[in-house]
Amino acid sequence: MEKVEQVKPTLVVIDSLIRVHRLKEDDAVAMSLVVGRLRKIANSGTTVLTIHHHKKGEGPLARS
């Protein structure tokens, strides 16, 4: 957040989401902390774009 306040960027791109936290992505409570921090950046007037990659492996990307 210090860097965002200093630079005042229009856009912050996070590629990929896993690189900015060490929490379990299947834990809603943990991820709410991550999203809260991203929301703080967005509320400062900066657009936040996060990229989250699907797991590598076999099978279709869309599953029911």
C-alpha cells in the first residue's frame, strides 16, 4: 500500500494472485483477507486487475 500511495498508479496488475499471498486459496476466510487488501488499493482510486491461472493438468477448464 505504501508503494501505491507513493506512485499513485492508474492500474495495478497482479499476475498471478498466488504470488501476493501465502494463504490457502480454498479457505474463504483466508482469501477474504487477501481480497480486503486488494479492495483497499481499489478504494484508493487505483484499478486492480488480478490474474488467477487454472491448475495445469488434463480435462476441460469448465466443469459442472
